Amino acid sequence: MSVDVEDYFQVSAFAPHIRREDWEHLPCRVERNVDVILGLLDEAGARATFFTLGWIAERHPQVVRRIVDNGHELASHGYGHQRASELEPAAFREDITRAKRLLEDLGGVAVRGYRAPSFSINRDNWWAVAELEDAGYEYSSSIYPVRHDHYGMPDAPRFPHRPNGDAGILELPPTTLPLLGRNLPAAGGGWFRLLPYEMSRWMLRRVHAQDQAPCMFYFHPWEVDPGQPRQAGLTARTRFRHYVNLQRMQGRLRRLLNDFEWDRVDRVFLNRE
């Protein structure tokens, strides 16, 4: 189970509508939302990995401490929520090293994992894999083997692999289910809110039965917050994707957490090595 710790105004699809320099002046709701998630996980006896933005950690260090104190894994989502595909190597290197150093200082634990904003590592910026290795990360969950208008690498492996060879960083893709010639996203995100819960449960169970493999699921703190401020000027597609079924998310997560066994990414995947 994984959580991408970012606030509603940092969503990549909102970038054309919310200026980065305005982030400081917007109401931040991440602390309250992370507390809700910690409560849901504790209620189910589950543990998770929190891929946390350095920007959030710097301004809300208590969020980092609560994650660690509750027995969850602290991992990196980079510093400023800029897509890896939009950065040059030097800027990417600064982003991932700054975030790792900050999170480790605040959390008092080693940060072993990284997830790129919007799963933004693909063949066009393959250099990012080597940068992550050089920065000291042991694993990444940044390559999503699906076809999507904002991200995806459909021909990438569906299961854990080392993109740069046996000695390189371990890549842990979000879970997909092959059907009718394409990989269906079974890992959470907007699809989990859009589809009936039974569909998501069926896909995860099918992967367990068919592939005998653990699943990688993800969601965001803003997805448990139907009261978040509504943004003006969004396209109909962006508005639908972001706000659909927010009010049902907590209930669905409760069912998901009780229908399967969930643990931290490092325990589930690194211990299988």
C-alpha cells in the first residue's frame, strides 16, 4: 500500500490553473488528510509507504514524524512535484537529492524509495534511472505500464525488475491487469474512484490468482477530502477526474484495507529479493 503525499493544489493537472508561486498562500489540508489516512490504516492493522514531497515535509514536519512514529515507511516523491520528464538531469538530481536529505533529517530514518510525480519516467528520460541510483535510492515506483494521456510506458514490465541491469535500482510498477491486448490500471488513483469497488477488488484478486504476485496500490491524501476548495477554470475532463466520488473514497478504502493484507513497500518487495 502506498500514499503519494501531496496537497490538492499540487496535482499536475492543476498546473495550468494554479501558479507554483501561489502555493504558499493557499490553504493546506494535507496534515488533516494524512491523519485521516493514518487512522484508517491503524483501524485495519495495515502499514503503508508514504511517498512524501519535500515541499510538504519542509512546511509540515509533524506529518513526517507521525508517519514514522506510526510504523509506516517514509519514501520520497521528490521535492517540488515537477515531472521528471520536464526536468533536465541537473535539476532532477537537485530535486531528488534535496528531498531525500530533507526527509531523512526530519524522519530520522533512511529513505530507500522514490516515486516520480505522475509516474513521469519513460524511454525519453531514461537517464533518470541512473540519477536515482547515484542519489542512493534502492527502489523506484515511477514507471507505469499503461497507456494514458499524462503518463505511461505500455511496453514496460508489469512486475518488479531492474531497468539498468542486475546491479541497478529496483523498479516496482503499479499493478496492472492485461485484458484484451492492453494493461488495465488496477493500482488505484482516479480509476479506483471511478470504477465500482467490486471491479477494483476483482482485478487485484485476479493478479493474485493469475500471477501469484503482490500488488502495488496508491492514492493521495486529497482523495479522502471531499471538502477541499474547488478550482475554477478546469476543463470538464480534469474536473471529473479530480472530483469524482471523493465522498465515497474513505468507505472504499475501508473495504479495500479489510479485503486484502497490506504492508509497507520495503517489507513486501525488498524482502523478496
